[in-house]
Amino acid sequence: NVLLSQGIMRGDRVVIYLPMIPEAAYAMLACARIGAIHSIVFAGFSPDALANRINDCGAKLVITADTAPRGGRRTPLKANTDAALLHCSDKVRCLVVKHTGDQISWVHGRDVDLLYLMEHVSPECPPRPMNAEDPLFILYTSGSTGKPKGVVHTTGGYLVYAAMTHQYTFDYKDGDVFWCTADVGWVTGHSYIIYGPLANGATTLMFEGVPTFPDAGRFWAVCEKH
């Protein structure tokens, strides 16, 4: 409903530039629910990389956060987004998650507080029926062999793939808590943090930061906790 309030409709593209926080999953699933096409940009990418992806996919909206803690440092996501949007259409709007509370600049008329909007819209949003070959998301290649290329993943085929490979590759059983340590900005994260586990009814764990900080024992501490 937040997306709909910003004029996002079926087939519109939404760029997500967020750290590994629940709002990243909310944004992906909200796009899927209304038929919008999400394109996640890894939170470690530069303003230029972000701008290129916004322009290439024709995004109408960017969802970002103030800053992203990672390995003892903070990445200035909102500042990076501001820099990227200088090279994009002035019609692109920006939803901001105030995650860390760090001070950020604010462009009135363009920037909107995501968490504030979430408190003021209905929690009921009927899912939009989609065809199997309708796009679900666009994810760009890393660009290591030339200009990044946007790869379109379709609704039906991709979801079947993600669900099947999650179940059989990882021997998922009902009741398992599943942790994929990839970042949601990569296809492994799409498939095995969000879509695969949730399609199989799994409990999926999202981990913010890097699992080797402050030391390698963080892996086992997370496993023990959850």
C-alpha cells in the first residue's frame, strides 16, 4: 500500500538499495504482491553504479536507508542515492528507511519517510494476479566482463526453481530454520533468503553486516541463538 500511495503500479520498476534489514524483504514482497518489478542494487555499490541501474531499468522509485552498518563501518546509502539521482530523471521518487538514525540530507517533494508511511496505510492489500511469464524482478550482472546487463526473472519459472532447489539442494524439512549468508543484493540472496525459503514455508534468517565480524565465532553465535 505504501508503493501504491506513491503511484507504483503493475509493471513499474522499483530499485531497492538497502542493507540486510527486514525492510529489504518487505520491499521485495510488496513489489511482487502488486505486480511491480524490483531491481536490487547491492548496498556496497557506488553512486555511479546505482544511477546506471536506475536509468537502465527505467525505475520510478528508489528505496534506500540512511546508512548501513557493515564490519564496523557505515556506508552512506542516502548520500550515495542523492548523488546517483543527480544523474536520473527528476521524476524518480525516494523512500527512505531511517535505520540507524544518522543525520542525512532531505529533498522535500522527492524524499519520503518509509516507516512513517507504513504506519498510515491499511495492512490489507489484495495480491495482483500475474501470469507465469510476467517479470518478477530484474537483477544486474556484476559488470566484471563489461557493462552490467539486466537479467529478467519471470514469476512462475523462477519461483518454481527457487522453491525446488531450496528444498532438494539443502534438504529442507518442515520446521528447519534456514540461514543463507549471502547478501540479498545477489541472486543467491534472492533465491535462498527470500523466495525459496518462503515458498516452502521455511523460517528464514536475515543477518545484517558480515558474519565474520567482530570475529569468526559470529557464525556459531548466530546458529546457537536461532
